[in-house]
Amino acid sequence: MILRAAVTALALLGLPAHADACTRDGPVCEVPLGAYRVALPDAGGAVPAVLFLHGAGGTGRGVLGMTGTVEAITARGYAVIAPDGLPWRSGRTGGIWTFRRDLVRETPRDEAAFFAEVIADAADRHGIDPDRVILAGFSAGAFMVTYLACETPGAFPAYAPVSGGFWRPHPEACAGPVRLFHTHGWRDGTVPLEGRPLRGGQWLQGDIFEGLALFRAANGCARPDPTGHATTGEFLRRSWDCDEGSALEFALFPGGHGVPAGWAEMMLDWYEALPDAAATPG
């Protein structure tokens, strides 16, 4: 609830409305802590959104270039909000997220505060419903999503990391129940399911299954084995029925490191089926 409260407070500041859409090829939308772009659906009124975080070295503009994923989301009546990470390497474009302070060469940023600014600004400029924003991300963006899901589980109504989890050492515990849909590739060699060392062991990616165990504990799951299995196209899905208000699902696909076709539709189906999600656009 911390992030939602911050969004409400920022919205009450009476930020001026702007006509520019801040699309992929237009000027960025700027807030005090950074910038973002947005793709809007053909819908009126307050619309829900997916706040999607790019991978390492990526940009919000690059996210909006994922036309298959973006169009699948906007076709469902959701906006796609694509913020920019912090500069990662000197002299190179592209950014990174402060899920680990030692990865960022510039001054680390309070990413939760940045996302609160983005959502408040998007509500003002573009009519986004600040209470219906899913936090999703790919690779390094998924690392950021996973850490925020663990640290501030009530800040967003749902979290959807793709191809990224925790790094070692894993957190000792997560703050509380969360609604999380994790998607990962069976043949992912960049972020393997078991993790891998980077820079000769300076950093260690974590184990995806250990991360799921942390979320099961936070969600009060009585058993480690899943209570539900399903197949959606090429996705093999496992789910756990745990504490009321929580939701946890894992979708495995046969590919490598990427956002697979069909992910957006599957994730939104999951989200809209959640009790009290208030997810259906309109």
C-alpha cells in the first residue's frame, strides 16, 4: 500500500495535464526521478496498465518496440507504461534498475518512488487508473519486479516477472502475501533456472525455484507441491492455492531468454481471474 499512497499524494499535487502522448517516437514524459513512454489502448475513461521494465541496457523506447507484446496488451484495453532505467555503463545508451546498488554506476535511485511518480504522472496525463497497474518486466526488469514483489507486496495489485528472479544471497524472507505470475524459459542460458555466476563469481544469479519457495512461504502455502497444473499453448503452468488474497503461478516455456509470444494474453487472463482484482477494463 506504500506505493499506492505515494501515487495518490503525487496526484493530489495537481500536476498539469499534457496533450502529448509520449509515444515511442515522440518526446519522453519526464518526472523528477526519470522518464517514461506510454502506448495507449483505444479506450475511454480510466484505463488499467502494465508498467513494463526493460532488460539490462534497454530503454522504454525499446519496450514499446516489442510490438507483438505491446499490441496484445493494448488490444485488451490496457496501456503499456515503459520507464527508463538508470545509466548503466559510461558512454553507452540503455539503463539498469537498482535492484542491486552495486550494479549502478550512477547514484542509485529509489525505484519504488520513481514508479510512484510515473504512475501519478500517467494518471494525470493519460487517464491511467493508478489502482490497476500491474508491475511486469523482463530479465533485469524482472529482477526488479521480483525484489519489489518481495519487499512491497501490496504496492501493486499483481507482479509478473519474465526471465528473472532473485540474486544470491536470496532474501531471508518476503514481507507478506503477494500476487505473482512468474514466466521462464526452459532453455534460458542468460538467466538459467538454477542461476549462474557473473564476472568470475563477483555476482551470482539466484535459483528460480528457491525464489518460488520464498513466495510460497510469504503466501502461507501449506505444501511445496503445486495444487494446480494447466497447459496454455506451449506454456506448462503450476499454481499454488495459499492464503486468501495471495496468488502464485509459474509458467515454463520451451524457449530461451525472451518474452514469449502469448505471454501477455496468458498473464492478463490470470490477472483478470483474480478475486477482487478489479482488472477488467471499462
